[in-house]
Amino acid sequence: MTGRAPRWIIVLVGVIAFVWIVPIIGVVVTSFRPPSEVVLGWWRLDNLTFTLSAWTRIWDAYPLADAFWTTLQLATLATLATMILTPAAAYAFHFLKFRGRRLLLILIINAFVLPQQVVIIPLFQLWRELGLIDSFLAVLIPYVGLSFAWSIFLVKNFLEDFPKELIEASRIDGCTPISTFRHVVLPNILAPIFALGILQFLWTWNALLLPLLYLRSDVPLPVLFARIAGTYDLNWDLRSVAAIITTIVPLLVFLVFQRQFAAGAQSRTGAKE
Amino acid sequence: MTALTGTAIVRRRTLLAGAAAAMLLAFAPHTAAVAQDVSGELVIMQWQGGVDAEVWKKLEDAFMAKYPDVKVRELVVTGQGDMRGPMRTALLGGETVDIIINTWPAFRAELVDAGVLRAIDEQWDANNWGDLLSQSWRDLGSYNGATYGVNYTYGDRSGIWYKPAHLEKAGAAVPTTWDEFIASFDKLKAAGYPVPVAIGAKYWSHTEWFETILLRTAGVETAAKLAAHEIPWTDPAVKTALKKYAEMLQAGCCGSAEAMFANDWDGAADQLFKADQSNYQMIGMWVNARARNDYGLTEGVDYSLFQFPALGMGFDDTSSVDSKEVSGTTNGANPAAADAFMAFMISKEAADILASYGFASPSSVADTSLLGPAQKVATAAVGSSKVQFVLGDLLPGDLVDEYRVQLQKFLQDPSDANIDAVTAAIEAKAAESY
Amino acid sequence: MGGAVTTRSTSQGVLGRDERRQPLVARRWHLRDTPVAWLFLLPVLILFGIAVVFPLFDTIRLSFYDIKGLAPPKYVGLGNYTRLFSDPAFLHTLGTTLTFTIGVTVIAVSVGWVVAMLCAFAPRQTLPFRVMIFSAFGISEAVTGYMWITMLRPGADGLVNALIRSLGFPDFAQPWLGDPNTAIWALIVAAGWAATGLPLMLCFAAVQAIPKSVLEAAYMDGAKPVSIMLHIMAPLSLPGVRVAVFITLLNALRAFDIIYVLTGGGPVRSTETVGYFMYRESMTQFKLGYGAAATVILLVAVLIVSIPAVIQRTAGAR
């Protein structure tokens, strides 16, 4: 933060953001107006009435508190697991030499191409054999396992710009790889770790396909809301409410986590300039 | 840990099916008695949402009130678009249910071939379900000579929705013949309606017109043969139907193909019911609920329905319908409760609950006076028709996609040459789909 | 300390010049690396193995069978693959996929990157704006997809068309989603709009990682913001950009919901990508074998492209 914030930049970004948010405003408006008014367009001003009907209907019809709690548990656990396991793995891939390093890395990164549909049926059968259907593990394991495809790549990329001299220095000082990791590398890659935290939280919070099939008694919010729309009754007002409710927590996580890199991660331990 | 292969699953299921069949045979004399001893858990595979799910909850509650020892549990599956995918996933994963709700005859065939559904001819005859459902409804729920599904609700797919106010303004009467129908386009355009017929061609609703026209030009048997691929898509009957469809398009009914592609059935419905830019839409009965709830209109007053006009080619007593049925599974844990549930779905109680939501029931004890005016027109028309199931739900999966896309191409160019190209393309796909 | 400047010159590969010069302690790291590496990697490998490798093998196995719905699978060897390569629908998706993924990535990364750099000048003041753009990324695609449909409607009901008309270009207003020529671009705009939040966040993190000393120096020298962006922020935030491109590209490859809601793959299949094709074949039509073969082909294609890239970048790890 240089203390110099040119006005035009803030205005420009503001304009972009407000243009960007138009469809989201549409979602909010649709949640507050009766469907017959917004059918031809939520921006229509001919009949302007605001109603909380969609909000109260959702509140009454769905056990929101339970679903909220379930979603929070699932997303938090998956996010913590990924945030803890990924940096160590990325460090190993980048700074340590071992057999099969490249092959493994290629395999892991390319797995990102796999769509979720490929994963669900075989895992479904596996969980049924193991009796894991309806347990959190049935979704947590794929959540975390699938995340490595992009999370390791993310942290590794930030590691590529990590100054080698620090590693060399700590090695010369006689540090083990583990303590090098803990004391030298880890504190300096907090930014990408929190970035991946934001993403993993968002994606696991919004996840629908896996919990839909694997969880029965405690379901997360997206599964709860999946049946709002019938085949032919589209219920956009209710779905808008559902979308808004579902998005709030990941946005809060974004707000909190991004402080880790917004503050300016200029503190790098080790050698001075 | 080895994943169960598809064949292993089918073998296991066939084994279970065999076991279940053996058990049923052993207890045969007792199944005839209407279940007093119906108890335990009844598992229903539920893929519906919104108002369909609501009405099902009511039906299940009413069933449990009638049979207090039964607890109904829904196995919810859902997804985007065609629900058969999630259903197959659940079944392949080894989920067992007692009741499957089905609206695709092609899916019924697939399930029967895979040994998932059990025939209910015994129960039908023993419990006189024929008193409640006519033979033609029994046929609609049959496959290869055996009955599998009990149809509990249906919808007319040959009805055209309109607004009386529009026709009044244009000085046109409700068309009863094809020529009157075509002639009304000019009157409506003169009265200021740019696009008389609203067609939403984004996914599938443009095929509705073709299907009813096919029935009206070639009859129910021909359509059935086409669905079973006993006649090819290049048959003159298909081309005649498409040429009739082209007649409508060339009379300027529907605007540009691009405008049609931009909308699904709901966007097209908006044009008719809300924006007052269109005057006719041929779509299923569910738009009735949309008109009441989302548009805030009054059935019979603001809008109504007339059955497809007569073509005068000898088959005007035909209608296209969709329906939903319940079927029992071979490996369900509670076949007795499943049978009782199927019987319940065609009872007066169930029919009344359905009617309260605007759904028609094919049951003979259904009280049609509970339905709205537009529904009554549709019900009367279907009652006096030879019915055929919606073609799109009779065809195998990949053929349906090709069929819909080719009909989109037809809309872009309804010329005779293109009709030949389009039918040839569908036939090419059909050759590898059966 | 050179901050974010890399010093890759020390790497020479196995037994290169430098390795021979390294002190004994450091060299012993090599031998001790393997157990530590496996310690760090074991949980990852286990979870990854269960969640990805196991289904992947199953997918490859399935790709050799012809599966129609619940009917018993039939072994067809390479039959699915030969059919795929002669299936005009599949071949057409390849071109569409290229257009779609590149289009979406270009929009999302360029907007995200530029806005991230701009925000770096005033992180606190621009926070609400970043949240707004990120919310487009986080909110349900089905619902925002519907909003886009309403905005892109032909005729008077479409917001975009109404705007175009009011600006005085009535001929330019058209059925964006209905015309096979424009549908793909409308789809790219909507998908790019949704995808921008991710590059924005990652590039912002990357820019913020640039040591303030470097930026301070530039300010002292009187550099204008644009020049700072171009010469300092852009090059130094490349790690974030690389990851953003990677994730956005691969997300676009797998996109389904947004395409389904906006165009259903149409009109006349003009917006069908490989990801959509795979989903349609596997889930909707339940031709699991065929869909699996398409997945394998996609995987192989991405492997071919990425192997050289990974090799080139992992060469510099020491």
C-alpha cells in the first residue's frame, strides 16, 4: 500500500464491477418480486411490487438450519484437508527429488480434465460395498482427492518463484527438508494457500452431484434446493432465493481469506535485499 | 476391491429377480387378497421436484393414512435435464426400491429388459383393476404382452392453447379445421400479432407439432410402427407429415427459425400468455399451472384450449398423450405394499388429490368436474380419441437427440429437398439405435 | 533478495556442474529426499488414488464396452473409438470446444488480470468491487444462466436488444441465442463473465506478493500506474496468471450447466463442446462406454499438450 490511490483507477474498477453485477441484481430482484411481474424481464417497471413471499416460502418449506450446518461441516473439513495437505505435496514435488516425480505430477495435474460424472458411479459402488453411503467420508474423500489436481498446481506455481537461495541456505545450515518446509517455505506461501482455501470452500460448498448420490439423511444446501424446480414449474423466484442463500457463506469466506493476500504478503523471512 | 461390472450387477439382479419371482409364486394364492396385512417400509424412487413432488407428498400421506402400518420413504434422485440418467445411476449403484415412477415407455422397456420391473398382470386381474383403468390404458402400460405400469395421470399433448381475446380482436373463430387454422394467421397478423404460433425450438417442444400431425395424417398404428422402427423414417407417411408442418411454416406462422431456437417452451408461452405477441401454442397441460401461478391468469376466461384442428385425412380421432405410471420392482423388499400403492394410485382418493392440483387421472372413478375448463376440453378430447404416447418418449435415447436436432434443421429450411435430407439423417441414426 | 525474480540458473539436472559442487550435506538431502517426499505425499496419493485413479481405470475399462442404458454391456474393443472418430457430431465438437475454451479463458483472464492489477493500487477501496465480480463466479450457474437468457431474448423483452435499440441500432438486435452463428459468442460472453472471478482472485494474490520495495522504487521514480502495471506487475504476477489460465481452461473444457441452460448444445448442435458431448452421451443417453471413450480421448489430448509443459517446468526444480 503506497498510500497513493489514483482516483480514476477506483472509478474504472467500480464501473466494471457495477456492469458485472447486472445479472446478479437480476437474481436479487427476481427473489423479491412476484413471478408474474418478472416473467418478461426482471427490469420491467410496469408493475412494481416487492414481496417476501419467495423468502418466507423457502424458510417454511426447507430445513435451512440443518442443511446449513451440514454444508458448513463438509466444506470446512474438505477445505482444511486440502489446505493442509497441498502445500506439503507441492513442496515435495518442487524441491525434493525422488523417483516418479514427473510421472506423478503429470498424472495428478491431468486428472483435472476428468468430469465428475466419470467418478460417481464407480465410487458409488465402492461406497456401497464399504457401507459408506450416507457418511461424510463418502463425499469428503472425493472432494479432497479431486482437489489435488488443481491445488497442487496452484501452490507449485507460486513455489516456482520462490527464491532458491533460501532453500540452499537452510540446507547448508543443516536443516532437514521437513523443517525447511515448516520454517522457510510455508510462511511465505500463505497467499496461494488461502487462495486455494477460497476456491475449495466455494466448490465444496456448492457441490451438488456427489452429495446428491452419496448422502441421504443429512444433506447440504444445494441438494436441499435441487428439487425446488419441477420438470415444468421453474420457480425462478424460489431458485433466486436459494441461489442467494447459498452464495452468502462462500462470499464471506472470500472476504476473510483474501485478507491474507490483500494485506500485502511482503514479509519474507530469510535473506535481506 | 473390484468394482461391480455391469454384467455382474445384471446377473445379481437377475438372480434376485428369480428369487423374488419364486417367492411370489410360492405365495400366489395370498396375493389376491387386498392387503390387510400391508406393512413395513415402502421405498419410492422420486425424481420429481416442484409441484410434482408436492402432489406426491400428499398422495403418500393419504396412502399412509389408509395403511397406518406402512412407512413411505422416498429415494430422491435429481439432476439436470433428463432424469433417467440419475435413475440409472442409482439402480446401477445397487439401490433397491419398491416403486419406480416412469413417464417414458422406452425406459419401461429398458427396465424390463434389465430385469428391474415385474409384471403385474396377476394383480391386475385378481384385484379387478380393469374396473378402474380401461384396456387401452392397460395397453399403454404394457410391454411385450405383459403389463408393467399403472397409469395414474396423463396429459393431452394435442391441445392448442390460445387467448379468446386475441381471436376476437382478429375477428376469427376458434379453428376446427386445418384450413381455418392456417387462414387465421393472416387475420391475426393484420390485427397486430407478429407471430401467430409460438414454438420454442430450443430443446424439444417443436416436435409436438410433428407428432400430432403424424397421428392425424397417418394414424396411431403408423406412429407405433415408426416408434418401433418397423417402418423407416424415410417412409412417405413421415414425409407427408413434415410437408403438412411445412405448410404451416410457409404460411408465416412462426417467425424466423432463429427466434424459435432462442426459446424453450416457457419462453414461447411467455409470448402467448404475457407478451401478447403470439396466439397459439401447442404444449402439454403443465402450462396451465404456469398460467395460473406465474402469469396470474384465469383458466377459461383469459385463456383456453382447443384440440388440434381436423385435417380431414381420416385420422382426426387421434391424440398424442403423455402419462406417468407406477411400476413395481423385482427386487423390492415390500411387493405387497407396492401392489397396494399401485392400486391406491387409481383410487378415487388419489384422483381427487391429483385433480386438486390440476392433474387429470385416467381412472374411471375420477371426478372430471373437479378440473378446470381448459382441462375439461382436453380430457373430453382424449376420452374420445385413439391415443398414442408422445413419440419422443418412445424412441431410444440417442435417436431422440438426433430426431430433435434434425427437426431443428427442418425448421431452418422446410423445403421438400431438406425434408428428404432430414429424414435420411434420422433414419441413419435409427439404423444403429435399435 | 531478488523478491519474485527466479534464479533457475542453478539447475543443471542430474549430475550437472552445480550438483558436483554442492557441499556434502546438501547432497545427502537427495538420498534422504525420497522418504520425506513420500511422507508428504502419502495422504495425497491415497486420497487421489481412491477418488481419481480408481474411477479412471473403471472409465478406461468401460470405454471398451458398448453400454446402452441398463442393458448388459457388450465388449466392443476399440469400437467406441472408431465410432467416435467417424461421428460427425463428435468431430464438430472439437472445433467448438477450441473456440469456447479459448474464448472464455481469454475473456476471463484478461479482464481478471487487468482488474487485479488495477485493484492492487487500492486494495481496500476496491474490495467491494472484487467481491461483486467474484460473486458472479460463486453463484449458481443455472440461475445466472437464466438471467442471461432473459437478457438475451430476441424481440422487445431482451434487455440487451432493448439497449441496442435505444442506442439507435435496431438492425443489430437479434436472437443471440437462437442464431447458430451468434449463439456460441453469446455463450462465451456469459461463461466468460462467470469465470472472471477466479483469475481476478489469483492474479490479485500474485500481484500482492510482489514485494512492496519494488513498487515503492517505481513510485519514487515517478512512474505512472499504467507503466507500473505493464512493466512490473504484469511480469511478476505470472504465476497467478498461469494457474488462472490452467484452471479456467480446464473448467471450460468440463463446462456443462451453463451450456445446457443457455443453449442446450444447440441450436443445431452449434454450441456443443466435448464436455457437453461427454455429459450428454454418458448421463443423458447413458451410453457410458461411448462417453467413457470420449473422456479418454480428451484426457489423452490434454496429456499430449501438457507433458512437454510439465517436463520443461519441472526441469528447473533444483
